[in-house]
Amino acid sequence: MNPSVVSHSSKADHILVVDDSPDNLFLVQTILEEEGYAITLAEDGRTALKQIELSPPDLVLLDVMMPGMDGYEVTKRIRENQQSPFMPILLITAFEGPSVVRGLDTGADDFIRKPVEVDELLARVRSLLRLKHAIDEREQIARQREEFVSWMAHDLRTPIVAAERMLMLFQQGALGELSPGMEEAIVTMARSNRNLLAMVNTLLEVYRYEAGRKTLCFSPVEIKTVIEEVIQELSPLAEQKQLSLKPNFGEKVNTKVVGDRLELHRVFTNLIGNAIKFTDTGSIEVRLSNSPDPNDPKTSWLLIEVEDTGPGIALDDQKMVFERFRQGSHKRSGSGLGLHLSRRIVETHQGTLDLQSELGKGSVFRVCLPTQQPKN
């Protein structure tokens, strides 16, 4: 057996061969079994689909021209089943260009022409099995990532929360009187612990979105009210830095959207909080306005702009500011997760989040969300 065709695991690769000709089935079976592959045979498309449902193969070798259900239809039905694992499809055809194009457009991964050359057949089989193994490995990594998220949620947050409660008891004097030096140290420890907990929670949210495990609760949301709440919550931080935090909501602006209120609150807390964090003098202004959809006059968008008078963001940093774990060059840059998560949340609401900035002239973050139209 050629060692280059050995599977990544000790289990032989499973190939389903589908052809209405018994002679062709026998020939292909003989060639592939000599190379160490496990072979299942099917003489028509319906039998092949039943075999796939019972035991999904690693590769489907499929004749195009068969009575009843041809190879195109079999390919189409395999690809329509979103629950089945990925399996490459190698079509066998006696025809030229148009047949190949149709097969690839239907969902096949490769093709081979009759009469089949043994070396070419084996080369294409090896190539598609490499593709299969690569995709399986990627899916395994995704599953491991989900397990990592689950572990972090239950095991990493627990000691951080426990430490936060213990530090709170120290600050309340429940464990005895503290010296001024100890009080100062515990305040620093508590602040660092809260920052760590916030980072862990943000990381968890990012992975929940990326793993498709985040469940949102959509309902009518008044964005104006949400932003007013955020401004009220963050005003003390702005006052500490003697910054002006100004709402500018305009008149007759439709600020009602359909979304998850808590997630949208998270977005604007992050955007306004960042504006305060990176601005040393001047102001932060939050503006609300409506704009029509040029492609649909019945659709309106709500534009939320958070503008600051901070140092601005360099052009190179702007290109990566929404990427996860990509921190800016500013000395106060955080974990590189907040803006990435904010964009994921906005995009889940069918909206956009972008940035306009110039060094020395501040930044403007723009959120655009589809509005809920009032009923007539």
C-alpha cells in the first residue's frame, strides 16, 4: 500500500462509489481497495443517499449519467443536507466542458473523465481526502474552542468572583480593621480584579458570538432611552476628567429599533466609555439622526455618532481597530476585544459600525441600525 494515502487516523478512509454499471463498480472497487481504502458500493442515486444517511463516507465517487436520479441530483441533495458532515464529491463523466461546469456549480469538488486512468483517479482521491482531513481538523479546533469557552465560563470566572467578594469583605471591615496602607492596597487589588473579570466576560461574549452559541432576545428598543442611561452611568467618569458629555438627539428622530436591549447597551457603553477613556480635554458628543435607505424608500436608518476630541487614531491602527486581540498603539489601549465585540453585536442587528478619525482631531464612531417603522 502506498503510505501517502494512509488516513490521519488508524481507521481506513471510507469511500462510497456510485455507478449503475456493475463492471465499473468492480473496477473502481478493485483499484481503491488495493490502496487500503474501505469501499461501499451503490448502483443508483437513491441507494447512495440512503447509504450516506446511515454512514457518511469520507469521499463520494459519483457517476454523472445514471437512470432515475443522475449524479447532479445526488450532488445537489447531499449539499442541501446541512446536518451531514462535509464529504468531498468526485464526479465521473464521459462528457466535456458543460457537464463539468454543471457538476461543479451543483456542489461537486472535482471531476474525472472516462475512461478512468488509474494514476489520475488515485491522485484525485488523495487530493480530496486531504481536503476532507483539513476541514475535519478545522471543525475539531472549533469544537475545542467551544469546550474552552465552557471551561472558562465555569472554572476561570469562579475564582475571580470569589476574590472580588473577599476583597469586598475586607473593604467593608468584616474581617477586621485595616491600616491605611492595607486599605490602599486592597482598593488597587479590587480595581485590578474587576478589570480582569470584565476582560474575561468580554472574551466569553466574543467566543459565544463566534461559536454561534449566543442567544439574543429581540424586541422593540428605544435607542434614545438606552443612550440616556449609558450617559447617566458614565457621567461621573467624564466629570472626573472635567470632560463635557453632551447628548444631541435632534427633533422628530425615530430612535426605535428591534434588537436585544442588553447587547445594544453594551455597545454604547463601550463606545462612549472608550471616548471618555481616550479623551483628556474637551468633550464627547452623542448624536442621533435618521437617513433614508437609497435602495428602499420605505426603510429608514438610525445613525448614532459618538464623537470625541481625543488624540485621534492613526490610519494604520484604524485598519485593525475592530479586529480581536489587535490593540492600538495608544498607551492606554485595552485588550483589543471591546470594539470587535461591538461590531459583532451591531452586525447581528443587521447594522454597521465604522470609524472616521484623524490624528490630533479626535474620532467619530458611527453605528447605523435599521429603524422600526411606526404602524399606520
